Amino acid sequence: MKSPLSLTIGALLLAGIMPAGLSAKKAEVASPSGNISVTIEDGNNGNLMFSVSSNGKQLLLPSRIGMEFEGAKKTQKIKSSKVIKNIKEDVNAPFYRNPKFSTTSNELTLRLEDGNSVTFRVFDDGVAYRFSTDGKSGNIINNETAIYNVAGDPKVYLPHSTNPKKPEAMAFQNFYTVTPMSSASPLLAFLPVTVDYDNGLKMTMMESDLEAYPGMFVEADSTTNSLKGVFAKYPSSTDFYPWRKQEYVTGTEKYIAKSERKRNFPWRIMAITTDDTQMPVNNLVYALASPSRVADTSWIKPGQSAWEWWNDWGLRQVPFKAGINNETYKYFIDFAADNGIEYVVLDEGWYDPKSGDMLTTIPEIDLPMLIDYANKKGVGLWLWTVFNVLDNQLEEACKKYSDMGIKGFKVDFLDRDDQTGVEMTYRICDATAKNNLMLDLHGFYKPTGLNRTYPNVVNFESVFGMEEMKWSDPSVDMPEYDVTFPYIRMMCGPVDFTPGAMRNATKSDWKAMYSNPFSQGTRAHQVANYIVQDSPFTMLADNPTSYMENQECTDFITAIPTVFEETKVIDGKMGEYIVTLRQTGNCWFVGGQTDWNPRDYELDFSFLPSAEKFKVTLLKDGVNAGKQAQDYVVETFEVNSGTKKLIHMAPGGGFAVRIDPQL
């Protein structure tokens, strides 16, 4: 079912039953450097157990894992093993945070007495395992066992479901509850989840290659300090919400998945980091996903987009009534063209959402005219839709809108990751790729490497984005979240956070407003989002009027690429601040952000080539940004690799730097 990895094997050991180094009860495998070790053993009652250590410190105590097939043996004792050492893979990663990278791991595959197998790969930055079936155990998976017994009582970062009644049905976006394991709530949390062992050591749980299978949630047990994997049951019936014709699950089977052939199941990943700066650039989710199924990616063009939904179509000083109509979208297209913005999104309302018919526009929208107008201006158009609405009209919609010249779909409101929801996603990815259409997935579960398998998926939501500032309670702390989620959520893949607010507020002044929303934190903090966040397809969320009134900021934002040749996090501490460095060609960009605590940061330019001079454009918090969050200043100066620059960040503040070679 999966495309094979292209592997260069440095050393190979094949063994039969009970090879050297494997007793009847135990097997061990370590990472190439030996810093991470995994022990797998037969437990009581036929359970398979594994434990994980990093540099001699135990992270997971013996933890039970297994697959439960209907009617099959429940014992999963070790029968035989195969070891492959120094597996090296060179990964091409178009539109990812780095365009290519390499991985090295040691692999241990255990054949189990029930006829299935489990494979462990141990990297220097994490552990992954996956089960495989020979297809003889049956096609119904009743459950998957994953009970991770956490060593000690570390802090855990849990993004809980926002739907207590039906926790598997929600938009996969929430703040992190930070608590000792011994005090953790049992409310379901979605991945990624981070466990903090202190002194910089952290383990982050993720998954990859999720196909035709439900995604994993975790349930904390504070009495045993364990995190238990939970999976949505297979849907037996569905219905539709009337407003958007969004499909939702009304009934489920007793099992979690159906499998009709020999296959691999998703990778369970425990990324292990010793410094917070390693977290946002961990590549295990992407590396373990199935390789690209899109042979030609030359048509995929990431970029920035003007967008109307966050600002509520909020134009000013125009001679027409702003809204979902031709005049408004022509204005957005003009704005995009004048500012070198590649795209405009037509969000909800261009077709009647109640109809569930995305093949018919509302009377106020002349889509062929708008596409022709945009093409003449060098701007591409995207269309918003609902997952199941697109799926119901998939072939016809893809062909129609691709032939018309639409560049992609922003697909929204899946709000689930049961097997049928995941299968719907893969159908959409495949059909859009065949029709040269890009995808931005909203109301969607966390990334699981889908952007490797289908590079036309250029962004994901599954983040508590800036749209929440239209209605959130004042207790929401967005600046802290902004310097937390890049360390955790961004490990899985890019984020469509929808930044770019030109209305900015201090902590005491902020309030929720739907049609004229504010961001929390400073203007410089907002601009820094475009550098700190992985976001190949990213929004300018505010309205054209505000951007034109703040042309200096707009020019800075639109000059920032969305795809880079190199990405590093050069400094930071999760939940406090972050400083990210990106390079494209002979230009560098540095973005810094802080929580509500002001801080001074000394930017060291030693990353630049020596013996050369560069021009720096610095956008930073103004001297009064602590009281007037929109206050900022732009400075230009000359630097070389020996320069250091002290930059003050106001509460909720930040800075953005562009570095160009001197001509």
C-alpha cells in the first residue's frame, strides 16, 4: 500500500528466531549515536512492552502497546527479529521548512506470535514504531493499545478537546494546559503532546503516515502517570448541520478501523529534544510519511494571500457597499496586485453554504469575470469550501474550477479524524493533485506528514489561530501561545495562523471585536509571525484599507518569502520567547517574539558570511509600544558577521529583521 523508502543501508544484520542480543523475552535497539535506547519485552498476559531512555535517563517506563484484531489471537509475544543498522535517507522536501534533509536511524522489526509485526526506528532525535499486518488476522481492528507510562512526575502540555460531550469532534485548536502528570485532567487531548522532564529534556508525542485509520488522542491518568491512546470509533451513521451542510457522526461501530489488505499502520512518534530550539525544526513527522505521490510539483506555487474573512470584508473609503460581491473582490485583487501578493481567497459565502452545492455561485458573484480580472493582474484565486461538500462533488468540482483557472481550495470543517474522515481527506488530496489544485486544510486534525505524500497540501490549520481574537474571552493569553505552539504544534508541520493584524492592543486594552478585531501584543509581534511561523501559504488577515494606511508595515510583510532554503531557531525558551532565522538566496530574515514579559535581546550576526557587509532593515517595538501597541519603528544600518545589536521587546512585543547584501 505504501511506496517503499529509498534507503541506503550501511550495515545489515538479518537473524532468525532469537538472534544474538535477543532473549526469549527482550530486545534492545539504540540510536546511531547511542544517546537514545529502546527496550522491548514480553509482558504479562501476552502484552508487548517497551521503554525509552535518553542519555541514561528513563523517559517511558515499560509501556503496553498492541493491536486487537477481531477474532484473532490476543497474545503478541515476540517470535523473531530483524535488525537493520544505519538506515540513511535523503529526503527531498519541497515547500517544507528546509528543502532537503537527511535522517539516520537503526531499525528493529519484531515478528509476533499472532503473525503480525512491529517495527521500531530509533533516531538521534526520537523514537518511532508502527505495527504491520500480514492480512491474515482479519479486517476489523477493535482497538489499538498504547499506554505510555511516563517516568517520574514531569510537566505535560495537553491541548484538550473543546467538546467535552463528543471529544473526538472538534477543530483541533486549543491552548495548552500545563500541569504535572499527577494532576492532569482525563479529558481527551489531541496530538502533539509534550512531556517536560526539566533541564531542557522533552519528549513530544506525534504520529505520521495516518492513512485509512483513525488518529490518536491521549487520555491522561493522574493515578498511574500514564497517557493512554484513544481512537475514534468507525462511523456507522452521519447527518448534516443545516448551515453549511457539514457532515457529522451520529453513530459508531464498536471497532475503530477496517482493513482489507496487508498494510502498515501509522507511525507513533516520540521526538526527544534536549534544548527547546531543537523542537520547531524536528523533522520526524515529515520524514516518516509516505513519499510524494505527485510526480510533477512545478505547478505548486506557495505564496501570500489577501483574505477577507478575518476583517469581515471591512473596507473603508470605497464607493460601494463592501461584502460578498464583485466590487469587493475586485478591490481585494487590485490590492494584491499593487503589493505583489500572489493570491486572494474567496472565503465562505461565494456559494450558498446551506445548499451544499459549491458548483453554483450566489448571484452577487461572477466568478469567470473575477478570475479573468485576477489573471490580468497576475493574481490567483482560491475558493473556500467544506470537506464533505467538496467530496460529494469531487471530480466535477476539481475539473470545473481547475479548468476555470482557480489555484486551490481552502477546505474547512472536517472536525474529526476517524477512519472515514481520514479517507475523505486522502480522496480530496489525490483528486486535487491530479487537477493541479493546491489545498489549505482548515477545521482539520494535526499534520501527519500529508504534505510530504501530497505536496499540493501547502498549509494546515489545527492551531489556535488569530481568528479566535474575534470572540475570545479576555483571559486568553495569545502572546504566550505565540511563543509556545511553534515549539510543539509546528513540529508536525506548517500552520495557517492567519497573522497580520494592523489593529494591535496591550494586555489591558484588548477586547474581542468581530468586525474590527484587534490582535493581542504589538505591531512588531504581528510582523514577526511571518518569519517565526512555518507557513508556505499565509494570509494577510487585515483589510486592504488598513494595510494601505500602514504601507511601511505592508511593504515589510510582503517582502518576506513563504518558502526558505534554511530554517533555524537560534534562541528561545518554550512559553517565553523565540528567535527564528531563515535564509533564502543571499537574504536572511530573523523574527523574534516575547510573551507579555518585556525583554532585551542581543542579536548576534555571526551567522553571516565573514568579510562581507550587509544592509539590515529592522522593524521593532517603538519606545511607547508598552502603552500603544501599534507603536513601532523601522531602522536601517550596516552590519557584518562581528556585529551585535541589542533589541528591546515590549510586553507582547517582537522584532523582524531583513538582511540584504550591500550592492
